[in-house]
Amino acid sequence: MTKLTKLQLEQYHKDGYVVMKGLFDAEEIGLLKKTAVEDRQLDMQSYGKNDGEGGTVRLSLWNHPGNSIYGMFARCHRVVDNAELILEDEAYHYHSKMILKDAKVGGAWAWHQDYGYWYQNGILTPNLVSVFIAVDPSIKLNGCLQVIKGSHKMGRVDHVLTGEQSGADMERVNEALKRMELVYVEMEPGDAVFFHSNTLHRSDQNKSENPRWSLICCYNAKSNDPYKDSHHPRYTPLKKVDDTMIKKVGIRRFDENESTAFLKPQDDLSTKNLQKD
């Protein structure tokens, strides 16, 4: 099943997230993982964010999807068409990132909402969706995604700095946890979870012997075009590609036209205007 059903869409709007099992097959995810592991630029352009718990989570981030295998995942119909069903509008690529949660040393992500980061970028409404694609098995032991079911209905929660990350007001989070269900979103490689920009989520440190890498593609609605410039793009038309392009691009070597323009750490201003907790 590559298209969200009516029932799944209802679940998304009720719970703030929905999982699509096996959205990508083993060969597609294998090509993505092989490329990421061997991509020296992805590694060199990665940077860490202190989690406030003694660990550091590493990520590489880019604004425009381009023509690499990362771009093929972010531009393929399987992802974008479903994002548009959720947004009920034309979707454009807001940014993507590879979360490199390495074995034994991969840090945690504090409780946060994506809109808690993006509100300051001139985005008027939380009509954005993130698509988390599991590259490795994502389980409790290696710090899988956690969500608070239905928390998107709380609206935007105030955020402060937690380590070097944006963290939601823990008084509100703790009260939410008394009333709403905490879900550990365990996934196999190739599974994907679509989640609302106001859904509270976090992940624990990776204490396992294995890495937990993931690709997260974020989309904004055309009608939600930011009213001011920021370090992430305003509305930029997204050219979708056929799903088969993942394998076509993945099995050949990169050339200069397929390179990815990574965002430099100093240009990631997501936490610039936040106060320390």
C-alpha cells in the first residue's frame, strides 16, 4: 500500500501521526543506507547537538532535495502525494535531514514540536508534515521515535533551549503524559511515519551496539508560505519524480549534478531566539 487510505488519514488527524509499513522495499532502503554510509560529504557536513543528558545527536541537513538518492526519496510520489493528502494542498520541500544516531554514542532528542522550531521562521500555521523513514531498525533499545498521541491538538507549546536543542515546556509535557498515550514508534527499515508539526515527540539515546540512522523529509503547504525569509526556504515548486527513480539513481555513482547542498551548522538558526531552560 503506497497511498494513505481514508482510515489512515482519519487516524493521522486524530492521533497526529500515522505509520506506513513497508513504504520502501529492502533494495531501496539498502541503496539509501549504502549511499549514506559511503558519503564522505554527508559525514563531513554533519554536526552534533548536545542533548542536555550528556549525549550528542549527529545530523546532516539540507534545504533543497536535488537529484541525489536523498532527493529521489524526498521527491518521489510515494512520499509527496501522501504529504499532499495530509496537507490538503500542494506540498513543497521545507528541508530534509539524516539523523545519524550512532551505536553507543548517539544522543537523545528532547521533547519538542517541529512547529516549536519553525514558528519563528515566519510560518503562520502548523500545516506542515514530517516523514520519518527508518534506514535501520528503529526500536526502544536504540532510541526509536516516541510520540504523545493526540498532542498536536494542544496547539503550539512554548520552547526553550535544552542543551543545544529546542525543548518543549516540560510542565505541559508532563501534564500531557498524564492524559495522553506515550507511543514508542518501533519500525523496520523501509517503514515510514508521517507526523504533524505540533505532535510532541522525542527519542532516547542509542545505548545499543547498532546504529539507528533515519531520513526525515519535511514539507510545508504552498498556502502556508512563510511571510519572511529564514534559513529554510519559502515556497519553492517541487518537481516530483517517479518512484522508480530511487533505484535508478541509487545504483549509479554520484556526479556533480547529483550532489547535495548541505546546510552549514552556523546557518541552522532553529534555536537562535530561544532562552535556556
